Amino acid sequence: MCGPFTFTTPPLLPARLIFLMGPTASGKSSLAMALAKTFALEIVNADSVQLYRGLDVGSAKPSLEERQQVPHHLLDVTTPDHPFSADRYREVAWQIIADCQQRGCTPLFVGGSGLYFRAVASGLVLIPAMDPAIRQQIKQQGEEWGWPVLHQRLQQVDPQLAARLTPNDGQRISQGLAVYTATGRPLSQWQQEQPPPPPFTILKMAPLWPREQLYARIDDRFAAMMAHGLLEEAGHLLQAGYDRHLPAMKAVGYRQLFPFLEGKHSLAEAVAMAKQESRRYAKRQMTWLRKEPDLHWLPPEGVSEATHLVAEFLCHKQ
């Protein structure tokens, strides 16, 4: 899906959505293809890296053959030097949902970017853009002084938000202080002004693998990516002149290979770092998912279980 969109509000009629979530290398793409073929679903990418043209191997982007078999949306919509925000993702995703409603089909959102799923399901807290230097300064202070010190500062400017956070929740403390610094208003106040969530009925599923098996799959998949040209793809991105500090260029795998291409690490070191960071990323994704309400955990390669859930979901009258 590419091109200008002006749709800024959710579809007016209740819509059914399917979310296939999960950590990296958990088999989401193959499961999505099986479900889409069985139920005539249309796949909507919810992976932040697959949005970008030129980042194909490292993002495990669906092949052209797969895209011909099942309709796919939100792949290759922009270039690395034109970042795609979560707010923009929500806007375009809601347009796709509205289009699917009109055609009588159900969208299947597939990916590992938790913020994108949240943006689709409930929108985002809309706050003015802020100088990235503010976030960076607060992050440095947190690392230097300790997050409990900044939590005390947050209690002074946004006691409602601070009461919901632990003293070591650096990410959310940082966000709260950054919003107050940039806007002069507490983040909790911005959150209270958020519009009600769209009228969506959502089935959420995620494959659950034993940790060691998942980590082995991550290592195997990265080795396969290297065999299929990931190093060459990373080299082409550098040759194209893209700034390494762009969000897309910081994606796991690419970010670790760039130093090797610049002569700063050996290839073995780069590969080891990429695998390690992929495992860390999977751990963060699992932490996010464990907090996701109404999520159905699937067994590894749980095609039959997912098929049963989707069949019940689509047949149930709203």
C-alpha cells in the first residue's frame, strides 16, 4: 500500500481484526499465510522494518511469490530516509481496515512491533512533536543519577503518572518527564484527553516457544539470512548513502553488520553481536506480550489451534 491517505478517523462500523503477534523468529509469517489461505484473509504488515524498501532479507519480508498468493498491505511503503511514525502507521492501517470492510474481508495484522498493534487497537496519545535532545538529556540523567531520582522529580510534576510507575521504570519515567519538559503539561493530562478506542473486535494470538528453542530458531534464522545475502544488502544500504542513525538503519542485524563493513569488527564478531541482540529483542517482545490483555497463546507451530480460534471468531455474531 503506497500513496497519500487522508483517512484520520477509525471506521464508523464495528470491524473485526485478527492480530498475530509474537517475538522474532516465532513462525508468525508461515502461520499467517496458512490462515490467510484458509479464511481468505488479507495480511497487513505490523513489522516496523518491513515498511522500508531495501530492507528485505534482514526483515524476513514476504517473498513476491507469497504476495501473489495472498494480498499483503504495508510493505515497501517508504525509504529509510523517510521514517514512518506509529501515528502514520495507525492512519494508514485504519484506511486499510475501512477498505477491507467495504469489500467484506477480514484483515490479519502480522508482526512483532507492539506499538503498531496498540496504535491500531486504541489509537495513540497525541502530543506535539518534541526535540529529541530532550529525551537524550533525560536518558543521560537517568543513567547517571539513577531512575529513582528522576521518579521523585516526576512525582513533583506529574504525581498521577508517577503513582502508576515503579522507581526503576526508566522508559516511562523518561517519557513522562520529556512530555512535561516539552509541553509544560503532564503526560497523564494528555492521556485523559485521548479519544475513545475505535469500535474494533479483535482476536489476538501469539506463538509461545520455550526460550531455548526460540533462541535456537533466532540463531538459525540469522545464519539463513546471511546465506541469502544479508551482508550484501547491508552494503547496498551504505552505498546508497543512508545515514546510519536513521531509525530503519538501526534495525537489528543491519546495525551490527555496518561496523564490519567499515572495518571496525570481524565478521564473526558482527554475527555474534547480531544474534545476541536478536535474542534480547525477543525477550523485550515477550515482556510486552505478557502484558497484552486477552491474548491467546498458541503452542509452537500451532496451526490447528490458530485455525480453530479464527473459525470461532469469524463465525461468532457481533
